[in-house]
Amino acid sequence: MSFTPGQAAELLGNSGLRLSPPQVELLHRRTGGWVAGLRLAALGLAESADREGFLSQFCGDDRSVADYL
């Protein structure tokens, strides 16, 4: 299932993440809005001490993410 950017923001917010609209848009674009990809990103962000670094490196075509999706 593919989410809209607004739905992605809600999902990420419900995961306890407060991201800026550009950060949500970046994750939405990199995951294609796919819920599983957004959840993987949320899990990674929650565990990361460096959110900006995580966001700059997270990519929906990373092998582990792409294989999962």
C-alpha cells in the first residue's frame, strides 16, 4: 500500500517522530510512499543518534530495503 505524503507524516508522527515537511517528503520520495519502507525508516530513525545523517543515507533502493519491499 502506498501512502500520500500527508499519510506518511501521520504514520511517522504516530511512531513518535516529529519530522519537518521536507524530511517527510524525502522519506516519502525515497520509499515510494510504501508503508513497509516508511516503517523501516521510522525504526532506523528512532534508533539513530544522528537523524540528519540517517536521512541523508537512507534510500529505498538500498539492497536490504529493496529486497524487503
